[in-house]
Amino acid sequence: MNHLIATLHTLGMRLQDRHRGATERDNEAGMTTVEVVVITLALVLLAGVVFAFFNTYVQGKLNQLT
């Protein structure tokens, strides 16, 4: 029974792929270089803000000790 279900599922997926056509599958592209650069810059900026926050916090605590 499982073999029949798997075969029907595979047949359905193949028919769906044929119906969509090859052009629609080729239009799906990954992330562009600009998107990667923007995401990287955002993460670096976030890391800088977090570092500045902790650095200021620690320096404040150190000043209280002296």
C-alpha cells in the first residue's frame, strides 16, 4: 500500500512540474550580492551597538570600584 501511495505522489509531483513549465523553475534565484552585503552590514552594526553597550556598562562599573 505504501508503494502505491509513494508512486501516486511521485506521479502527481511530476505532473505538477510539467504543468508549471521549466521557465518558472528557472526564475527562482538565490540572494543577490546586494542583499548579502546589506544583511552583513546590518549584523556588523548590531554587533557594534551591543559591544558599545557592554563596554560602557563595564566601564561604568569599573569607575564605581575606584
